[in-house]
Amino acid sequence: MKSKFQPDENGYFGQYGGAFIPELLYPNVKELEDNYIQIIESEEFQTEYKSLLKDYVGRPTPLYLAKRLSEKYGAHIYLKREDLNHTGAHKVNNTVGQILIAQKLGKTKIIAETGAGQHGVATATVCALMGLECTVFMGEKDIVRQAPNVARMKMLGAKVVPATSGSKTLKDATNEAIRYWIQHPDTFYLIGSVVGPHPHPDMVARLQAVISEEMKWQLKEKTGKENPDTIIACVGGGSNAAGAFYHYMDDEEVELIAVEAAGLGVNSGESAATSQLGEVGIIHGSKTILMQDEYGQIEEPYSISAGLDYPGVGPLHAFLYESGRAKFMNATDKEALAAAYELTKIEGIIPALETAHALAVLPKMDLKKDQVVVINLSGRGDKDLDIYSKYLEE
Amino acid sequence: MNSIQKLFQKKDQNLLSIYFTCGFPELNDTTKVISELEKHGVDFIEVGLPYSDPLADGPTIQESSQKALENGINLDLIFDQLMTIKATNKTPLVLMGYLNQMLKYGEDKFCQKVVDCGIDTLIIPDLPMVEFENHYQQLFDKYGLTNVFLITPNTEEERIRKIDSYTKAFIYVVASSSITGAKGEISNQQIDYFDRIKAMNLKSKLIIGFGISDKQTFHTACKYANGAIIGSAFIKNVAKNGVDKIDAFITPIIS
């Protein structure tokens, strides 16, 4: 039976999704739509993808029982160590898969958007690996706050193009990437999250699904059961959460928690908690929940974390939210910073600022002694050291 | 018969359309721009609804939209402005905006307001054909509105034929696979594409847009279609010279 969390033939998850694209993009999107499932399910793709994930990315990533964190919160807390992937985050699962798809479609020029720079780095990395030309669009504001990743992308041979319109963050970088794609239909848009027109959200979710696929057998080994009680992941566009939830979405007994960035506070006017502040709307070719004003103008979100600073959310997540299948929580800048320091001090792991938002909901939860919780540790915090150091000084 | 069909009955060659951004350069310039364009012989006018994230537009139109939004323009104000010239304006107006604007305003409320302003033709570049077929065709029919589809050099013949069958105003022929912006010339490749479309003998009238900027590109485009739309070049002109010198831009093009 087909899961209700799979998109229908027009790319809808419930009322969310679709492909709201200008005619200029239709041939590109159609080409991908006609081929992506067949490519992903082919033996040839699976062999190459799995081999690269194992030998190049370093998968499977460990599922680590964080003992001191567990003691502190009175539950069994496991960390899915996506931070240990090559390039330091879950993003590379997707870029390895998409670069293989791009090659099968005969594309040689790759473009991408990036927020925190993790997807940009992961894209530049696979382009270097395959010898393909890479252009990454990044908000001017993010170029400043995530400088180490800009340097990495450049060293990897990518061209980094600043997005100077609007809020100069992830939303605008995505706009610029889509614009460039319209002007250069021969390029492959290697999108970084479960956003954009169908089939991009579904394709990226399928490529990130390796996270929950591994969680199943790892939990079985460690706890005797494939299912945890709870999975927690941060959500900007939502790719790491989609990957961590994917194989559990139909299993109602597994509680799914998506954590959004509340910025200075959900109702402060400086927030990126889309599910709390948004309404149905269209962004980047997809109908989803969107932060917008009364006239449908897209609002500029705010979060200290460049990867969560996005006014929409992937259509799958909008559906998980609306259907009640996932619980949406949020964490402020301060709560995330405190959670990052806590994990670093008691477990010796410096998480990415994005990931820190997922950790930050632990004190707000009513955890039970035997509860098995998996937190998707989506990325490492090297790129955020400047922000972390400033916080320490304050 | 809609306003564009009526226009085509009177004239079906060398039609000049101008795109402008409402509320730009100043908040209350909308009606002034329309009346100037009408006065100086523009055949129909594309009324641009400023949007925060105009994916199908180039930097010139995006910047003008951003400025207009900063000026305080919004849909209610635009409808009010359009109502004030409804009685005097005789030039067909085509409303161009993004789907999210209509969605958030309320689809029925939006359509009713458009009709109240005496407008019957819409261009919504991010409204895909499948959504049109599944929902919007019925909605627009209910209000006597019609939607303009775009075709590009990469649109397949079968799809163009389908668009032709849905078209009640004109087909918007995108001059190149690029977003709007004054390019200054028409290439041989573009001419091959125009020839190909012309040879298809479509029932619909064709209007070429994107990259049309001056007399030369306008007249070249008119050899292959019923007319052409100028957008970015006009916006640049009013940004620089204001709304009092519109005739200096228009007159040389149609002379």
C-alpha cells in the first residue's frame, strides 16, 4: 500500500506541494519528474550511491547513546551522528545522490543555493569529485556569518555568487538559483532541501531516507526494537528531519518532533517558526506553509542559524504538521546556544547551530525514564565557532 | 468577447504593449502611467502587481517591485487606483501578478475585484497548466476572466497546441529562455524559434515579450507576431526620467 506520506501524481502531500513554476522551467522539471524514481530505484544507481555513501561519505554514521545527556534528562537519548559524515553534515547524502542523477541525465553544470553553507560545501565537494562545474548562490548576510564554509566552497573550486536582494539569506539565494536556472536551462539545480517544485521535495527526502534506514537496524542492535519512542530533528526547509522521519512516518507509535527556529521568540517579529507564523502559500514553486503578510508578500524570517532562516517549510512537513503526525516545537537563539554549550561540555560534541535547536527542546519535554529518544545530530559546529565564541563573551 | 479580442478586431499588427509596475516610481503614479501610455498610442497595458519574490522577472522589475512595496503599495490600493480610471481608460489592461497574491487575497475576492476594475485578462507566470486545468480554468470562467499562457523556445509542439486551445486573449511568446530584461537585440536563434511558431498556424494571436527594448527589436518582433511587450526597458526609463516623459520613450518606438 502506498504511504499517505508519499506525494500523489501531481506532487501533493495532502494540500501541499505541486509544481508552481513558470513555463520556462517546465521542460527541466518534467525531465526530472519523468526519470528520478526510475534512476533512484535502478540497481546501477543504488550500487554507486551506496558505495559512495560507504567509502566516500563514511556511512553508516554511528548511533550513539549519549550517557551523560541521558542521565541529565532521564531518558535514553541516542544521537544519530550525521555530523560525522564527510563535509560535516547530513547534506552530503543528498548531494551524492543528486550528482549521480545529474550525470545520468547528462548534465555537466551544477547550481545550488545554500544557507549555512553546508549544502553549498556538500555540492562543491561532489562537483569536485565528479569534475563538474559548480555555482553556489548564497545570501550576502550568510556569506558573512558562515565565512569558513565560503572559504571551503572556493577551495573546492565552486563559484560563490552573493544574493543581494530581499533579506539576503536562504530565501533570496534560492530565488537567485531559480532565476539562473531559468536563464540557463542546461544546468542541473541541485536543491539542498525538501523544498521547491515537485519532484524535488520527494527526491531529496528519498536521498536523505538513508538516515532512518540505518536508525532502524542500529536501534534493533542496541535496544532490540527498530522503533524509538521519539525522534527529534530541526527543521528549516526540513531535509534532515525528512531523512530521520522517513521510514517511521507510517508507524504512528513513533513520536516525530520537528523543531523550528524561534529566533528572538515566536511572537517577537524576529522569528523563523514557520508552522506557528505561516499560512498556506506558494514559495519556490511549492504550496506550503509560508510566512507572509495579508497581501501574500513573503516575509523576511530571522534566526541566528543561517540554515533555519527560511520563511517556508517543505510541503511534506506542512502535511506532517497539519495532519498532526509530527509535533512542531521551537527553540529561540538563546535556547539553541545554551543547548550547544551543554552538549559540548557533557558529551564533547560541538553541534551545528541548526542542530542545537533540536537539542534545545529536551528541557521542555516531559521525558519518561525508559523513553528511547533519537536526536538527529545533523551537523557539526565548526562553521559556527565565531557565533559560539561571541556568546561565551557575553 | 474579451477586451483583447475586441482590440484584435480593430488592429492585429504591430501592437505595442507596455508592462509597468504599480506604485512605481511613486505610490500614486499608477493611474498617471496608464493615462500617459494610452495617450501616446500604446495598444494594451500590462499592469504589474509588485511581488516580494518575483521569480519569473529580472532584476529591473524586481527592484521596481521592491521600491513600490516600500512606497506602500498593496492590492487594495491598486484596485482603488484602477477604479478611479475605469470610466475614462479605453485601453485594455492585463493584470500580471504571482499566484500567491491571488491565493492570499482570496481567489474569488480577487477575481471579483479584477472584474470590478473592468479587467478581463490575467498573466500569472507561476500558474502551471495542470493547476489551470484542475481548478483555475473553472474559477476564471465563472468570472469571465481569461488567462494568458507563456511559451518558450523549449516548449514542445504538443504543449503549444494545448495552450493554443485554451487561449482566449493571446499567447505570450517568451523571446528567449531567459528572464525579463532588456537585451538589446534579437538573435538568429530567436528568429528561428519565431519562424517555427509562426509556421504552426496557431489560431491564437501571438505577442512576443522578454528582451524587447526599443524600436528596432519591437519591429523585428512584429514581423513574427501580432505585437510585442516592452517591460524592463520602460521601467528603466521611468526610473530615470519619471512619469512626465513617457511620450519621449513611446513615440520613437511606434513612429
